[in-house]
Amino acid sequence: MKTIEIKAVSRDQFGKKGANSLRAEGNVPCVMYREKENLHFYAHQNAFRGLVYSPDIFLVNLIVDGKSYHAVMKDLQFHPVNDLLLHIDFMQVYDDKPVIMDIPLLITGVSPGVKAGGKLKVKRRNLKVKGLVKDIPDHLSIDISNLEIGQSVKIGDLTYEKLEIMDLKRAMIVSVEVSRVSIKEEEAAVPGAEVPAAEAPAAE
């Protein structure tokens, strides 16, 4: 998992007025959830660009008032109209304690079902897993090299070393569905499946 460093300043004003004042200056109010007392802080919105506007996941080296913490981003809020970043939730992590994270999925291989005219349907882009920080990968690979038309990959079909999958096992991740192209090709391969010619009009 990649690492990113963010420098921030602690805050002691938690009301709406204080948060709006920070945002007016281009800052983003944040909170880091911890086992004991939560840590409230802020940083300029530019400090979060590499973290927020990226498909990758990061271990955050969060430096608040000069003190360093390891954390992961858990949630964020945007303004519904202007997309301004309003708030970010972090969670402190430890080397010897497992963490639950959403990991991006990477589809690999070429499906023979797709080559035969089937349509690839991706139902999920992330998978929730539990593991130690050192074992959390940048992404989780799913190989579709053996996926034929009508077949699918469900969460219960997957296993990853040193990681526990937290999502429902019956949930589908990717499937190859029948398409019009595959139906036409199948009909063309059947002897006698030619479309009959139109009958000539009867003589009067």
C-alpha cells in the first residue's frame, strides 16, 4: 500500500460556525478516530488532492502539530452543488492490529466467453477486507481467463493470503452474459438454422 504524508493543525472548535470559518479560508475540517480520544484537526484542501482524487488507497502519515500518526481515510463529504471538499474522516491504524478497508479490484486475463461474443458485466469495483496494514495490497486481482458465457465470479470464490474478506460471499463481482452477438453466432453454427426466404405471393 502506498504512503502519503499530510501535515495538519489541531483544532478545538467543533461547531458549524468554526467549521465554516475554516472552509472559508480554504481548509478542510477532519477527525481521526482513535481507541481513546478522537483527534480533530484541519489542513488546506490542496494537501488532500493526492489522497482524495486518486483511485489508489494510501497509508497516511498524518502529522498534526508535529506529531506523527498512521491512519487510513474512512469517509469524506463533498458539497452537493459545487463539489467542495467539506470533511474527511480518518482512522488511526497500528502495525499489530488488523484494519478493515475497501480495496480496488483489478480484472485480469481475457475471458473466452467475451471472445465468443459475450458481454462482460462488472458488478463491484471494491472489496472490503480485514488484515494487518503491512498485508494490505494496492489492489486485489481477479483472473477471468476461464470465464465462459453464463459464468460468473462471486465473492465466495475468492481467497487472498493473510486477508479476510468481509463482504457477503454470495454477492457477484463479475459475469459474462449472453449478448445478441453471441446468440447470432450460436444460431449460425447450428445446421439448418438459416432464416427461411420469404414466400412468393400466390398466383391469382
